[in-house]
Amino acid sequence: PKGTPMSRSTHLSPRRRTASCLLAVLAAALPLAAAACSDDSDASSPSSTTTTATADPGDSGHEHVEVGAVDFSFEDLPSSIDAGTRLTLRNDADRELHELVAFRLPDDEKRPVAELLKLPESELMPMLGAPSTVLLAAPGEDQVAAVGDGTLTEPGRYLVMCSIPTGVEPAEYLRAAAAANGQKPDVDGGPPHFTSGMFAELTVR
């Protein structure tokens, strides 16, 4: 019937349909993040703002890179890192929830990530598969590792992006994601952050 969510979705642009599908895929990881965010027992995370690659004392000398998230880009994310480097996310925005999601691209895929994000979901989603890591952080809060711990161990080329809808309240989004059972969270919000340029390409050596 006219006006139903299904009929509206058929008129979305390819990029908006891709964004919607990505949100649904990533929502499957967010119940873990919502549960972690509701636990205030761990207040001992370091507050360092170091953004260069340094030795990670908790991981046998592997490097650690802290990435800053702002509206709408990643700061201090190198173009390449060594395999075994651990990424962490610091949210420097005033109110927007941000995430760092890393997908390893196929070895034979040579197109720039900006071009890949314009593909229809039927092409992009099978290529991306499951994310290698998903890190979330609300403004001024410690990160939550929803998938992995931020360590990228497999050499290759990665798409790094943020798919959080613009304008959502961080706590509301995490609650909705926890209740969505792997589906797209039912929250009011604008286009995903990557449509405003919050994406990058990263090579793991």
C-alpha cells in the first residue's frame, strides 16, 4: 500500500539504500555496546590523548593508534599501519555518537573507498562481509568495543567508516540497537555519518 515503509524504501537512492543496509548489519553488534555502556563499574580507562603510533604495553609491544572522531571525519588515522596495531576511538564531538568500523576489502578490489560507497547494496554488502572491528564512543565517554578490540591483524586494504545516523541521541541509539535484535534501530535521525565524508582508507602492512 502507498505510504508503507516497504513502498517508501523502493524509492531510496542507491546510496541511501546502502546506508540503510549497513546500519542493519552493524546493529547486530550493538547490543554488546549498549550493555557495556550501561555498566559504570569500569572507570579506570586511560584518558591519554596520544594520537601517534606508540607501543601498546598490554599487547606484547604492538603499536597502538588513538583515532579522534569529530563531525564528520576521523582525525589522526594513518594511511597505513603494521599488522597487529590496535586502534582505539576517542570522540571529540560535542554531541554526536561516533563509531569506527573497519572492513577488510578483497585483495582484487582496487577502487577507491569513496567510489565503493556509491555502489548499490547488492554489490557492496557481499564485498564487505563482516566487519573486522567495531568501536563506538559517545562524546567524552570511553570507547566500547562491540566487535573485536580494534586490533587489525590481517594485511590488506580496509574501509574505515562511521554509519551512525546524524542527530541521534547516543543513549537512545544504543538502547534502540539493543532492542532491535540485529535489525536497523528504530530511531529518528538523518543520513549516516559516512554520507557526510566520515570514511577513510587504511592499509595494513
